[in-house]
Amino acid sequence: MSHPAMQPPPYERACASGQTTVMRSSARWNKPSPIITTSIQYTPPPSPADVPTAVSTLLGLTKQLQEVLRLWSVHQATETQVSDAYILVGMQFNATVNAFARHHVDMSDLFSIPSELRSVLETCLGEEQSPRTLDRYMPQVRSVIYRLLQGLQSKQAPYRKSMETHQRGSGDSTRWTLSPVMEDFRRRNSGRSG
């Protein structure tokens, strides 16, 4: 059975250049802000990551991004550090898409997540660096991350089906679930506005 070739997100091509402009604060906020660039070189791992590891790493990096953004709001992290944390999320997002693609699981419905997240971050970083700004934009950041979690959760069944098809009789079954992660995310964020 032939599967249509899945195109990588545009972000992957941008990261591959190595000197990528990641964020630019919007002029509509009337606050000059430098263009944040990075020279992080993304080199795909020599062996493809398996889906559970890719997903776990991606989730850890989204938590790290939220923490760096919190630190930014209290002047303990720079815009560059927020940008770098975002870049790591974007690169791991691409690694996760590629891990799923090896199992013929279509992720195209999630391709907009990195750009949605970038847009919220650009707007946030264009504002005054303060806890009030964080309180205003963190619900949007969480919303994008929550949609990512929901999207990843929806990919579990197709991934499991692919694994069962390819590993029938081998006794080797890699299983993962996002349900505990989703519950933890809901529990930790239920008391916050959003």
C-alpha cells in the first residue's frame, strides 16, 4: 500500500539554514525590540527517534519553554533564552512529526502549532517584560500546547495500529499513552486563568 509523501512543516526548512530569524516583535505594539536570531545548528539524530521518546522529549521542552517564559517575565531570562527554548520545541516538534511519519501517521493537522506558538510568543515579547504581561499571554501559550497534547493523543490509535501491523508475532510492543500527561496538564493549569 502506497502512502502519500508527507511534507515537513515550513519551520523545519527554516531551521535547517542554521541562522534563522525566529521572532520579531510586531510594530503595532510600538515598542522597538531586536530581532532574535539563533545560530543553533539542528542535526537530525543518526538513528531515528522512536515515537514515545520523541513525544516525551517534546512535552518536556514545552514545559521548559513555559518556565523560561515565566523567568523572562521576572527579568531572570532574556528574549534570546525564550527564543532558544522555542527553537528547541520547534526542532523537537519536527523530530516528532518525522517519528510518526515513519509509522505512516499523518501529523499535518498539527503543522500550524509551531507558528501559532511563535505568534503568541512574539506578541508577548513585544510587550513590557512583567508578570502582568505573562498573565495576559500564558493562557494563549497553554492553549496552543494543550491543542498539541490533544493532537498527539489523537495519534495514539493510528500509531498503535501501525505498530501492531509491523510487529505482529514479534512480541515486541511499544506502548505509550498521553492520558496521564493530559490529566497532569489539566490539574496543574485548572486554577489558572485561560
